[in-house]
Amino acid sequence: MRFAVAVAVSVIAVITLLTTCEATSLPAYCLLPKVTGSCNQLYSRYYYDTKTDSCTHFIYSGCDGNKNNFRTYRDCKRRCNNW
């Protein structure tokens, strides 16, 4: 009985560790929130959306953004969604 409990706890620990490692293997900039900026330009951009695990289109104003801001869908996918 104790052996079965120890095995079950070990399996749960390994699954938790693997899940945590998967979630944190993305580059830090991919985890940043979408920032549209505060200027008046209209640039078509893509950001990595952690909620949907995909690259999503948005309009960037041209300033005050962050590194989760890619000119093309392909670039976003290559940097953040290929993990």
C-alpha cells in the first residue's frame, strides 16, 4: 500500500514538473502582454497570445510597445509558437 502511494505521488510530481517546464520554455518576451502603444500610426503586427497558444493580429501605434511585437505572423510563430 505504501509503495503504491509513493509511486502515485512520484508520477504526479513528474507530470507537474514536465508541465511546468513546458510552460516556461518560451522566451521571456513571448510571455509579455500585447501593447498597442500610444502614438497615432497604424501598423499591422502580431503578438504571441499565451491564452490561445497562438500568434494573433493586432494594430500597433508605433511607440511604447514591447518585444512581443512581430512584423509578420511567420516571425511570431517561429520565435514563440514552435516550442
